Amino acid sequence: MEGTTKKIFSGKVALVTGASSGIGKATALQYAREGAQVVVSDIQEAKGLEVVEEIKQNGGDALFVKADVSKPEDCQNLVKKTVEQYGQLNIAFNNAGIGGEANPVGDLSIKNWNKVIAINLSSVFYCMKYQIQQMLQNGGGAIVNNSSILGQVGFANSAAYVAAKHGVVGLTKNGALEYSAKGIRINAVGPAFIKTPLLTEAGMQEDTFQMLARLHPIGRLGQSEEVAELVTWLSSDKASFVTGAYYAADGGYLAQ
């Protein structure tokens, strides 16, 4: 009968960082549609609360926790608040990230290097550390880390971002080797250029968007919801034999 199909995340608690917009928001909404109680985290409180409200208006259950994931104490507190509210943590999508300065290596500022590495790589380690500790207590879980196509290839004038995203893939593989036998699956996704605020708020002109679109054999930029579908699958029991993997959502970019 219609309406009797069990949702894939019923009874589960999911945590999403960088969830106020873009891929993070799309994934938080998708988790909620599939029955998860969702912890929405970001440094942008107003936008994060809007995501929580949208989830609640659609019949879901969500909590906002403000966190700067470049700070280990914020990542620890994020897991703590999740468990205080919902009693467990089953799913985590470590998505928060920034673009950073566009310069060749010789001109790249040390300040920018440190900031990009802190937010795009060290944060994933901090989050995983505390997520894993909690998941071990509640019998396992699934972690998905947001890397990039630039976790596999280079891109001129983006050294810090490329290095961080390569690091996320390595961290994902290592974590999977260490914890898969203990019931925690850890995978990474590699989006290509997705039309998110990371691009639109960078002040790009339409001709730049068209240039980026042409880099993808599919002939367009990706949509946040398309990546969210992949993250959702990796987070679910449908991917029960998948761990330590990197999955691109790239419109054919890496096939070239």
C-alpha cells in the first residue's frame, strides 16, 4: 500500500557539516526525506537554522549546531550535542570546505595555505576522530567525506585546495582500513564543478560558468542534488559492501 514503504534512514541520526547551502544542504534535506534525524552544522547560523526549519516544515526532525570545523573542540562538541539530542550517531557527511586563493605555488600566501588545509583537510580528521569514537559505542555507522575531482588530479593555481582534497582521499582510505571490520564504513565523493555558493559567491561571470561547463563532457555544471544522491547511497545499507572507495560525480571530467 502507498505510504507503507520504510524509509532507508528510519531510526538513524545523521550529521552534516557545511550544511547551510550547496551540497551540504541538499544532503541534509535528502537524509531527512529518507527518515533520518539530522544535525545541521555550519558557521553560518542564520542559514543553518533556515535548513532546519525547511526540514521541520516537511515533517522531519532536525537540530542546528554552530561549529567551526577547523577547531577540534568544535568538532568534538558537535558530536557531543548530537548524542545529547538524539542518543546516537549513525551517519556523518563531512562536507564543509572553502575554495581559497587563486595563485601559483610560488605566490601562494602561507596564511591561505594554512586556512585551506585547516578547513578542508584537518577538519575532516577532527570530525572523523570524534565521529568514529561515538560510532564505535553505538555499534557502527557510515561516514562520507567530501573530496573533489581535485582529489585525483591537479588544477593550476589551486595548490592548497588540491593538496587538501588529495589528503581527504588518503584519510578516507586509511580510516576504512582501520574501522571497516568494526562496523564503520568510510568513503569519499569527488564532485566536479557544482553550481553552489562556493562558485556563485566568488563573483564569477556567466562566461566563466560557460568555460567551466565545457570542461565536463556532459556539457554542464553539476547540481547539488546530484551529489546528494550519491552521498545518500553511500550512507545507506544499500552500500553495505562499499568502503575505502572514492566515487566521482563529475560529468565525465576524470574520463578525459
